[in-house]
Amino acid sequence: MLQSVAKDRDLPAEMAAIGAAARAAATVLANTPRTAKDRALAAAAEAIRDQRDAILAANTRDVAAAEAKGATGAFLDRLALDAGRIAAMAKGLDEIAALDDPVGAVLAEWSRPNGLAISRLRVPLGVIGVIYESRPNVTADAGALCLKAGNAAILRGGSESFHSALAIAACLSRGLAAAGLPEGAIQVVPTRDRAAVGEMLAMTGVIDVIIPRGGRSLIERVNAESRIPVFSHLDGLCHTYVHAGARLEMAREIVFNAKMRRTGICGATETLLIDAAVAEAFLPAILEPLVAAGCALRGDDRARAIDPRIGRADESDWGTEYLDAVLAVRVVDDLDAAIKHIDRYGSHHTDAIVTDDADAAQAFAARVDSGIVMHNASTQFADGAEFGMGAEIGISTGKLHARGPVGVEQLTSYKYVVRGDGQVRP
Amino acid sequence: MLQSVAKDRDLPAEMAAIGAAARAAATVLANTPRTAKDRALAAAAEAIRDQRDAILAANTRDVAAAEAKGATGAFLDRLALDAGRIAAMAKGLDEIAALDDPVGAVLAEWSRPNGLAISRLRVPLGVIGVIYESRPNVTADAGALCLKAGNAAILRGGSESFHSALAIAACLSRGLAAAGLPEGAIQVVPTRDRAAVGEMLAMTGVIDVIIPRGGRSLIERVNAESRIPVFSHLDGLCHTYVHAGARLEMAREIVFNAKMRRTGICGATETLLIDAAVAEAFLPAILEPLVAAGCALRGDDRARAIDPRIGRADESDWGTEYLDAVLAVRVVDDLDAAIKHIDRYGSHHTDAIVTDDADAAQAFAARVDSGIVMHNASTQFADGAEFGMGAEIGISTGKLHARGPVGVEQLTSYKYVVRGDGQVRP
């Protein structure tokens, strides 16, 4: 019976209703003052604290089902909530409320000789669709960021986090209601049916931008299926390049942190490049703490000739985002070779050079075509909060609209307002 | 024989070679100082002046062929060059050379408590594909704007302007050579074969952004076929709304200019909305000069009841970009009704309100979801040069990346450069 009920659902009609509610809400939100948006966020945070037990119960269901299906430890770790994570989620909403309101900000204003006064004002994008992995906190983060930027959000989390997402969405709805904002402002797709993703991708003219978060297969599906503009959050295939001008101690600390602090985040370094001139002197010492921490090493022949603890890398290693305690290691001739490697195998996310040579650092920063280029710092700093930009919805690896951390400002557009007193064009 | 030669062309290989040359050029251009780019533009302008007769001869061939095929007068007017237009084209290049270099500009910089110094720098987009109508000057304008912003350009003009485009492209090549810049920086697709457009649209990973200029059918084809991000320049279905608080004299002048100054540009007003409260008093006087200038009028029943010179509009009139001396006229109840009409039928390009009521103007500016909103000014000011932004490649009606006039700044992206002295993330 349940199955037949599920089959009877009219998914396209349901999604159309969600889309219509989102568009109507977006029109309201575009002219909602920050006080109301912030009140909604604070009330949602409060609701999450109040509803902690209900959220945990929903999450327990999700985790049990995922375990029964044989999910990996890393997957379960992303899925599972506890009291601390729920408190952090609520705190995250309060922090987003505290951010400056991007909407209405005057980005520029000037006058023309004919007396026209022109201003460029920040405005919301409209309706944002977010498709993400089974990480319950993203429901709160993404919904809150979209709301703060004056956008309506249609959220679709991984099906394994379904009950958790609904429980969190209920708290967001309470927040919206407390501030008198339309329910359609933040909606979670209320079905685990994977066809809902296809429906979302087809909502051209309803959804203004799609933000896919998750593996490469999701991004590829979105790019292949959808006509809606996309902020791509591609792999973080990040490199740390130890230049001949590096100091060994700094290089060792940065490489260790860039790889091992958290191996599962997109800003984790996956490949170490090291100049041939210092490889023999530096490589064993740089790798020592990695080996001690259990990191597997895969390198080219030149690296392996220097340090036998390095296993053999094949071509695919240079293009693999391990997201694990595995490091690819390659000896390069010089800066040019390092940049060429990064250009060929990187994902334009975050790449770092370690050197005391200012010219080399400058050339690296200018020529590496990545959203974030680091000098003498760990790639793990690639994070909106670390940049001081507040919470982010992801790191964009595309060049259009948003590059690097996508925070509230990147979730907006702008318009021109031109004021005259009767000007006509000659 | 000629046909068999044409069939033997290996178009995919040719386009792949163009793409490879463009990518290589983009890498060079990204780090080319403004002096070299400006020298190339000045030398190209000089070459256009030198080669005036050759360009005219090529254009004469194009015009003759178009005439033989029965092209309309408006089409031939866009296609035809004369000495004055060629001089204007060369001057346009000099003006683009004189613009500030957007590349390398520091958009923001700040430091973090941990000592990391973060800067956001403007960088080129990469390779830009421009597909445009048979307007020879666009070859020069678009190529120059892309170059100024540090991008390589692949240009595909309407096939009727083929010989003109090649003659102009030869001048651009001379400019590039004079400055020692790669030939691949500005390339015109050297075939009239319409399949070349399909090839361009498939060059994902080679072309970073496509800018389609032209009719709705081109935009729709690009959106349907291409996976490459697009700056859409959709129709300019612009409205001028005469609010109850307008002064008649100002309204009459603005409406006349907005419609009739040049009817064929995207900023021309296509629909006049007028408040019922003033329609009877104002409408005949506003329409008087339009009728005298030969403008056809199509209105709803309320407008026709006031002024019998107005013909009957049907539903399709509200959604038609006439680009001609035709004006749709509708009486609306109030500001809300005007905004609702614009939201339903407009193209989010440029819409104007005429009123002395500051609150109404403010509400119109806030609620009309268009790239450009005008108050007491003609919609014909919707133009990058009129905004003081210099030359533009078009007016974007999308909300992502670029909205409104697309000039050199809108043809760029940004990157973050983070400088540390050994920071690792706790």
C-alpha cells in the first residue's frame, strides 16, 4: 500500500508547487529588511535548540538505515548528529544572522555630465536550488545563507539524510513563521524519490541558479542535464609546491597540515610537488611526520629514488582527489614544471607554494589559474570562515559570477538604478 | 569544384586548432601588461584606417550578396560600412585602449588575525566565444574588449558579413603582431559554414563563456545546445510607465525619445503603461508626436476608448520586441498593476517610471526585477557608454556574473591570493 501511495504521488505537480511558492517568496524576500531575516534566523536557531531531541531521533533513524545498507565510516560520520553538532548548527544560524545584510548595499554610484545619477545596488539572485550530500547541517547552513542574501531556497539533501533534513527544515519553518516570512522561503524537497533531482534540474525559469555540492558524478549530472546556471563546486585537487627557495622547517609543517589536518575536506592537499634542487635534502624530512601519522605515499620514480617509503604512483594518481591519508609526490624541475603540472591535473581550487623567494611566489600567484593561490600557508585555509567572509555554501571552482568561497555576497546579483529629471538621449 | 573543396574541409579539426591557439594565447594575455594590449589596439585602429578601401571592398561584396538574397533595409543598414563607420570603428578601438586596465586591479584586501594577508584580484575569464549578427563593427568592438580584459576571443559573425569580418580581423591581427602578442588572441572563424557555430557551442573546456548577440532564436539555440556558460543578451522588451504623479510635458518627451530616437536598439521602449488616473488627460498629448512621426499604436480597450488612433493590441503585442516604429499602449490601475505587467511580459532589461512621486519611484526601482531601472529618463540611455563604462559587448539580461552593460570589467573574473609566513590551520 505504501508503495502504491508513493507511486501515486504526482512529483512534477509537487515540484511545480514548490517552485511557485519559492518564486512568490523570492519576490517578498527581495524587499524584506534585515531585521525580519535576522529574526527568522534567530528563531530558527532557537527552534533547533528546542527540538534537539526530535532532530536526534530523526537522525538516529537515518543513521540506522544507512548502517543497514552498509555505509562507510566516513559516510556515517558526515551523516551522524550529536548534541554538539546540533548546538554548532544553531550557532551557525546565529552567526549568519550577525553578518551584514548584503542586499541593498550600494556597490557604486556616480553621476553623468547630463545629470543622470547612476547607482549599482546589490539584489538577491532569486530562487536557489541546492543539491547536496547526506550532511544534515547543510540543510540549515544553505537555507540560512540563501535567506540572509534574500533568496528563496529549494533544498535537496542526500536521501540517506531525509528524516534529519525534514526535522531541521521544520525548525527553519518555525523561524520563518516567527518573523512573518513566507514558508516558501526555505523548502526541503519532501521526498526521497531521486527523480526529484531531475525535476529540479528542469525548473528553468523557476530556479535561477543550482548549487550542486557533492561528488564529481553529481556535478557531471547537473552539468549534463540542466539548463539552469550552476555554481560548480568541483573537486579540490589541491597542490602544495615546495620551491627550491623554501625553508625545510616551514615546508614540513605546511605540508603536514595541508595533508593531514583533515583529509576529507576539499582544501586538503592531494599532491606534493618539490623542486629537484631540494628534493634530496628535504623530502625524507618532509615525509617523516606523514609516515609517522600513517599517510600512504605514491610518487614518481625520481621521488622514489630519494625515499623508498614512497610507493609507485601511476598517471591516475595525479588526477585523484583522495580525501584520505594518501599523498601523491612528484619531483619537478622548476617553477614552470610545477605550474604545468597544476594546470594539467589540478581543479582550479586551491594551490600553494612554499618559498622565501618573493619573485617565485609572485610568478606562482600570477600564473596558477586557481580560485585561491596560497604562499607559505596551508591549503586547509581555503574556507570562507577562515577568509573572514563568514559561512559559505562551498568553494566555487568556476570563473563566472563566484570564484572561491561562496558566501552571502556571492549569492547576490546587482541592478542599476538610474535617476534623472527628464533626460532624453540626444 | 569549390563545393567539393568546401566539403573536404575538416571543420572539427579547424575549430580544435582555433581553440588550442586561443587557450595558448589566453595564458599569455593573462599576464600581459596593459602597454602591450594598448599598443595592439592602437596599431589595429591604425590598420583599419590604412585598410579602409580594402574593408569597403570586402563589405561591398557582402552587401551585394545580401541584396541579391533579398535582405531587408534594416538588415542592409546594419551590414553596410562607409568611410564614417570605418573611422568610428577605429576610434572605438582607441577608446577601448584608453580605458583602465581591469586586470590585476585589487578588488579588496584585508588581513586575518593569524597574519594571513588576503587579496582579491581581477583576472581575465580566459577564452570568450562571441556569436553575433551580421554587423561588421562588432568584430572590432568585441575583439578589442576581450583583448583589453586579457581574454582570447573566438569571433563568429553572421555569415552575410563574412568578407567584412575577415578584412577587419586582418587589421586586428596586424595590431597583435605589432605588439608582439599571439595571433590566437583574436580569431575570426574562417568559414561561413553554419556548422561552425555548433562546433563552438561544443567547445566545453576550451571556451570559458559564450556571448550570443542577436535574435531570440540564436539565444535559444545557444541555451539549448551548449554546456558552456552564457551571458545572455535577451530581447530588450522595455517599458516606460507614466505614473499618476508624472508631469505631462516630461512624460511626453521621455516617451517620444524612448520609442523613436532609434527604434532598432534593445533599449527602445516597446510598451507604454499609463495610470488610469491620468490616462484621459495625458494619453492623447503623449501620443500626438508619436503619431506625427509615423509610429503605429496598438492598445488595450481602455486606451482605445480614450484615443481612437490606437489600433487593437492582442496578447502577443505585450510580448513583442517590435524594434520598429510601433508602440503597445496599456492603461493600468496603479503601480502594482504596472509592476505586474512588467514582471509578466518584460525581459528584465530596462524599464522606466515617469513620476514626481518619490515613493512611487523608489518602490518601482526596488520591485522591478530588471538589470536597469530608470526614473524620469529615457530607456534609450541603456548603454555602456552612456553609463560612462566605456564600450560594451551587450546588455546582459541574466542575473549571474554580469547584469546590464557588459564592458571590460564584466569580462573578467577574480582570484584570491593569500600570503602567509608559515601559517598552518589549527
